[in-house]
Amino acid sequence: MRLFKVVQLVLLVSIALAGTAVVLTRNPKRQIFIAGIFGLLEAILFYALHSPDVALSELAVGSIAVPALVLATLAKLEKMQ
């Protein structure tokens, strides 16, 4: 039981640090990469909290789909300029 609380604490601190890194990063490409890591950490936290369905949704959307779409948008915007 104690190990479970330590894992939760480590994940929460990691998510807080990743969220701060996303906000403080100014380069959009780096920001999207860090946001993907943030989504992955959230998925791991949801899984650790015994919510595997939400973890899979977060993994698909927050770690893969959104960063891929934003990177595609940035590439298209760079091409247009």
C-alpha cells in the first residue's frame, strides 16, 4: 500500500514538472514534444489509479493524435510562408 502512494506521488510531481515545462517552452516544436510526454505521464497516472479505459484514451489522444495534428499544422504553416 505504501509503494502505491509513492508511485502516485512520483507521477504527480512528474506531471507538474512536465506541465510547467510545456508552459515555459517557447519553441512550438519542442513544446509539442513535451506536451506528448505530458500526455504519456497522464496516461500512466490514470493506469496507476486503476482506470485503464481513460488511460488508453489519454494515450491515443493526448500522446499521439493531438501532437501529430499540431505538428502537421505547423509544417503546413511553415510551407505556406
